[in-house]
Amino acid sequence: MLKRYTSHPQNRRLLKPFVAIVLWLVLGFSLAYAIELPNSGSAAFLQTTGPNAGLNIGDFYTNVGGENSSHRLEIHVPCSWPGDQSITFALFDPESSNGTFNGPPFTVDEARGADDDTTFILTAADGAVVGPMVFAPTDGSDGLWVELATITPNDGGFGCGIYVLETTTSDDDDNGWRLSVNHDPDCDPVGSCSGISAANSTLLSNGNEDDNPDGFPGTGDELEIGLVKSSFQHVDSDTCQDFYFFVGSASPLTLNNFDMDNAGSITYFLPNGTEVAGDVSGATEWNGPNGTDTERDGDVFDIDETLVGWWRAEVCIPDDNQYIFEAQEDEPVYFVQPGTPVMEISKDDGKTIVLPGEAITHTIVFTNVSDATPTPGTATNVTLVDNLPDGVTFQSCDIAALNSSYPGSTCNETAPGIVTVTLGDNVLPGGGGFFNIVVTVDNDASDTLTNTVTLDFQDTLGNQFAPVEASDETVIPPDLTLEKTDGGVSTAPGGTVVYTLSYANVSNTGATGVTITDTIPANTTFNATASTPGWSCGATSCTFAIGNVDGNTGGTVDFAVDVDDPIPAGVTAINNSASIADDGSKGPDPTPANNVAADNTPLSLAPDMTLSKTDGGITTTPGGTVVYTLAYTNIGVIDANNVTITETVPANTTFNAAASAPTAWSCADGSGPGTTCIVNVGTVAANGGSGSAAFGLVVDSPLSPPPAAIANTAVIGDDSGSDPTPSNNIANDNTPLEVVDPQITKAVDPSQAAIGDAVNFSITVSNPSLNSNSPAQNVVLTDPLPMEYNLVSFNVASSPGGLVLTPTLITDVVSTAGHSSGVTQTVVSTITVDIPTLGVDESVTLSVAATVNRLANPRPTTIVNQATLDFDGGPRKVANARVLVPAPSSSPSTDDDDDDDDDSPVTASSPPSTSSNFSSPSTTVSPQTTPLEPPLPVLLLPETGLNDHEAVTYPFALVVGSFILVGLCLLGWHGLQKIKMRTVKK
């Protein structure tokens, strides 16, 4: 059924095709194709000559001297033909007899000698064969319609597609005949029209035949008949016959005719509207300069897209000559132009300009407008390809409406930048549709984006038509900007003001023909000398031609004016404005508001003082001296009198008069925070008079907590009138303050211990924000244990965890000869912790476990343990811990280290080895029992005070000593016995 396209407001452009559809429906019932061949009113009829007639008769195809084959016709049965509806193939006057049948319809047979038989064979699209059917002159078919076959496409072996009808005449006669192909209800069921009779002829030609099942022309269900190999003869002399043939894109094209006897004419009517005269063949030969009786040469054409489509050839014959118009070899020609689709396409994104990053929706509309032509036809295999331009990126398709009209339609990006839409059904005459493709403009896109869509289609015969195209141009225009400044100056009568105009093209698209137009302000005149060369001025404005400005580039030009002197009363400023524009060839500026710039220059009779301040970019410390340099300038047009600079002593500082010299400030040396200090620099000349002053400060020390910087502000003023630009009368500078003051603390537990007791020390190095605002570098914590302690272990921890640190244990053997304890040698231990960086509010704690040894004599005595802290840029800091070792108790004690007997024998323990470096945040180091080098006799080594848990204790020493004494006694006794024995022997 006919597809109608509605349902979308965007489809208003399809209203015209819809009206055409209505007209097509009204007119359609009067149109029919391929019912009879030749068509009614045709000047020519079909004529098939036997192979043995002379080649000069004109039938090259059947002649033994020519192709010696058969005539061939192609009947196209479309697959849209109802498969259960019958088709009747009927022949008119299929026999060959000598004479003319004046009809209607008209045919001419020419007999040469005995009458000849004529044979017809029909081969179906699916291979079924009807025939051969032979008609003899005696069969009585002269002047009658005879059924060749009635078939149903659904029947096995028939189907839809191309049916081939072949015919031959047996000897040398000419058989004139006609063919009709249609649905004839009189011939249902099959067999109703079979046989040769006048009655059957009437049934086959009574006017109820039809080749258009749905009743609408061009919808693709019509039957079409093409002649591939046939010869023709005209009914009358001096008549013309039109032939239609489809020309594809193959080039060159050769068009052939045979045996026209150099008489008559051929005129080709091309799809592009031109007419070309063809070459008429001579007697018994093909046309063309090199055509012969067997070799084709033909009319040759170079083909381009404008020539693809249906051609018409008008063949005019002056007499009743038999001839061949072949056109393209082995391709069909038609007496009536088949249904011809005419596709139109449009594309629009609704925009004239776009910007990078913007989304664009392209709406593509297509219509088959053949309903408004004499030969409406259906478009098949419709495909639309949208070639996206560089500078855009495909996002999505919207084919919802398309799928509603053409189910099964698809849209895909088949390659980068190539979007292909394939319709799921045919487009009928007057039909159409639309779809949307959404893209985004790339950030680097520029200039013109030309988006072209191409529509490819065929007709129902499978002919490929030239593609139709539609393009849409969208411009990324240049985007010019303009800024104007006088540098913040003020002016006076007679002064000169120079305006700097900064222009830029902030788009990717180059601008052409760029000009700046500046209006000469009232009460001024243009100053060419102080301006950039190139201004062209009229009475009220000046123009500067820049030319081309590439994308993302710009430049500056100066425009100067002289202020009139005198100036009218009430004028307070010089008001200047300018604009920029290009030649518009690449579209309008997308942001015209920034194409205009203005600046107002104050007109004043007052000075205009400016003040700046700098500390020279230094960083200071507590106790440091900072000197600020204050530079002042009068950019006004009159002198400034009694110019004063006012300073306020910042927090955490005091005024330093010596550092301020030679500037003499009003405040006393050493003035504290909040003190106002003023200096009068006198008169400062107009138009750039300047000078400087110094303001010195000393930073407080110490600072708790230290600030990050010293903040200082100064103000300048005068008594010569209101400053036109007071914002530049104030100057500020902040001087960074770096304070590094790490701390060390040391605690001990217990504070009183006897010999042999355990003592625990905790030493903490920290960098608190109360004291510091910067990290401490190369921090070293050192804890040398006094010789009165034996080291047991130590541990290092940090807060936060993970600080980089390196603990080291160093031991040394020292002599204590002469000590009151009797100990002659001992080992002392020193622990160091290296901390490369100690940040603000970070800390490291060293925990040390030790025992008091016998060197803590005489008693009572106080053992002082001092730890040190060293760091870059600061003095060494110390922390002490004191432990009291009390006098011995007078009562008996089992503690050999705390009784009154200081003469007990002792043994020595070996010192701990030197520790390797550590980087973990918490490290426990235990001493190792490593022999001293060189070893000393035990009896010569009293207690050494080592930190070895396995050191020889007093009970063990007594036992060892006892064994030694017993051994000495036994040795002495044994010696006495030997002496005694010797005495006895003597």
C-alpha cells in the first residue's frame, strides 16, 4: 500500500509532495504500463525474420550471416506483484502468413516462398520453461490473440524477477507480432483462455486486463517489457518511434542501430536536457564510421553524472524499411519509459554560525517527487551517506520517525566521519522522510564547515541512478576583541594622551579585512606623531587598516590625541571610544559586545601621586633588620606640595632610625608596633617628578608564636587637591619571617638510685609552632652517658611516625685507674640521632635504659647526664638530668654493690659494639657481648661498668675467687709435700 509521510512538525516541507500524492492518486488510474507491446498508438511493430532471409532484410540477430540467434524480450515481474495473482502472456498474430493485418492492432507478415513456422519459448525467473510453442500459418491465429501461458508466481519454478521470451522464424519469412502481459481475470483458472479461437481472442483483449495490482502508478508492482534483441518496422512511411533505455555511469557509452539505409534520422534526448543527433546506419551495416555488416561501431558518448538516467531515442523512418535500434548491446529498450523515481534531498542545521564545543543537529529530508512526473516510479535500495566535515565529531542519530515510515531502517557511523542511513523499505512516488544527525564542533575547528549528504537509489528494475546531494554550510566566524587603555593617567589642558588599543582574534578562524575605527574625542585633536603610523583620519574619526588577523593572534596600536587648551568649563574627562570589525566574509562576529572599547581619561588640575614599596625580596629572622624602600612619583599635571608619607610600625617590630637614614621620620628610634611615623618629602614636580624614602625596622626576638611575615603599609598624600586616582596612593609589602627554634628536654626516672639500680632517661627534641614557623635542618641529638652508668638499651621514636632519622651508638674503653672504687677501666657509651629535617610540630624521642655502676663512688654523689641539640643556623642547646646516689647504709646488706666492702674482687664485661645506622622511627638497640681487644687478665680488671646483662656479678666473682684460692692452697700443699719427700729421701 502507499506509504504516506506525516507525524512531525519538521515535515512541513513535505506538504508540497503530499499535494502531489493526491494528484498522483487522481491521475493514476489512467496510467498503465506494459500491457501491450508495442504500446497502443505506436508507429512500429515487432518483426522476426527467418535466418535464411538476406541480411539486407534488416534482422541481424536471427540471420545466419549475422548473430544467428533468436529475438529476445525481457518481462520484469516485480516481487511486489501478488504471488497468488495470475499473469497471462498473450501473443497477437503469432503465425507467419503473407499479408497485412490492418487491425487494430496492426501487423505485417512477409512470406518468401513456402510459409514458415514461428516458435516461442518462455523461461521463468525461477527456471520453469513454457514451450517451445510453434505456430504454423495453418493454425488460424492470423489476426487473433492467443494465450502463450498463464502462470502464478507462487507456482514452483516461476517466481518473481526477469522472464525471458525468445522467438524465431523457421526459414526466411518476416513474422509481425505483438505481445501483452497482464493479469486477465478471464484466464483464471488456468486453461480458461487456452486454444486458438475468436472467442478466446476476445477474452484476451476485452479490456479487463491489468498489470497494476494496487491501481496506483509507479508503486513498483507494475509489469515491464524490455526488448533486448528485436527488429522493427513502421506501420506507415515517414513516421517516428520513441525508444527508451537506461544509461548507467559506465563510460564511454556506445549506441547502435542497423540497416537504416542511410535514411531517416535518430535524435537522442539526454537527461540533462540536451539533444544530440545520432548516426544513421547504412544498408546492411551497423552505424558509426567503422560499422560493418558484422561489426558495431556506434555513436559514442562520454558519461558523467548528469547523463545517468533514462534516455529517449526518436527514430524516424521515411519508408517501410525493417531496421534494428539496439542502443546498448545486450541491454533492453522500452517502448514506454518505465516508472522512474526522482529523488530530492535537503539538509539544514538551523544555524548560520557555530562555535567550538557547540552541538549541531542536522535534519536531512528526502522526497520522491516522481508523482509529479508522467512516469512516477518507486525508489529502491535507498541509502544516504552523510560525510561529516573535518572539525565535527559524530554523536548520535535520531531515526525514530524514519523507522515509523520505513521499518528496519538503520543509522551507523560506518567509518570515522561517515554516517550511513539505510532505509528499510522502498520510497513510493510522493513519499519521503527525515532523520537527524547530531554532531559537536571540535575545539580546534575553524572557518566553514560544509556537511554533504549523498542519496543513492535504484528503480524497481535495479537501475542505479546518479546520486543526489545536499550540503549545508555552517560558519565558525572570527571572534574579534578590542581593549583600550590610557595607562591610568590623568591629563590637563594642552596635554597629550596616548591610548593603547589591544586587539585579538580569539577564535580559530582567521579574520580578513580587519579595521579599527577610533572616534576623535571632543576637545582634542589627533596627534599623528605620538600614534602608530598608518591611521587615516577624517573630521571626527580615524581608521587603522590591520588586514588579516590569524586565529588566536593579536596586536596593539597606539592612538594619541592632544587636549585643547583652554578647555570649556565643566569638562572633567576626555572620553574616547573605538571599535573593531572585519569584512564579514566569514560570518558575523559571535560576540559583538567586545568589539567596542572605551576609556575615560580624567581631566584634572591636581597632582596625581603614586607610591610603591619593596623590601628587596628578602626573608628576615627574629632580631633581623628590614629596610623598606618607598618610591613615589607625581604623574599629574601640576606640582604636588607638602607631600607626606605615613608609615605605621608593624606588629612584632620596632622602628630603627639608623636603618632608615638618611630619611628622617617623625617617630623616635625604638618606637613599637602601632606607632605612626611621618616624613615630609616636600614638593614633587608634575609630569613624572619622583623620589624615594627608607623605613627601617628591627624584628622582635624572641617571637612566640612567630608570624609568617611582617606586614607593612604606607600612604602618600599632599595638600594640592584631591588625587584623581587615590587607589595608587597606598603601598603594601609583606616580608617573610623565618624562625627556627627547636627545643630539647630530658627526664629521668628515678631521680635517686643505688649502685646496680636501673635508671631510665627520656630525651625529646621538638620543633613546636609556638617557637618556630619553619623546619629545622640537619638536627643532631647527642646523649653521652656518664661513666657511672652501664647502657642497657635505647629506643628512638618520632611523632608523627615515619620521620627520616639515623640513630648511632658509639662506645669507648676508658681508664679509671686510681678511682676510689678500685675500678681501673670501663666502657662509656654515646648515642647520637641524626634528623635531616624536623618539621614544625614534629618531635623525636630517645629513650635510654641504664644501670648505676660502682664508679658512682665515693657516695653520696650526683651523676649529671647532659644531652645536646645541634641544628643549622642556631646555637647548641643542652638538657641535663641528675640522679643522686646516696651514701651506703650502715646496716648489713646482701647487696654487694651497696655495702661497705669496696674491696671485693671484680670481673669485667666486654663493651657493646658500635651500632649501625637506623632509619626506622622506633629502634631498640641491645648491647652485644663482644670481647675487648686486646683481652686483659681478669684479675687486673675490676668492674668496668659495662651494660652487658651477662656481666660477672659479685657472687660469681667470689665463687671464682674461692676456687682460685683453693687452687693456690692445693698447689702450695702439693709443693710442700714434694719438698718433704725430697727431705725424707735424703
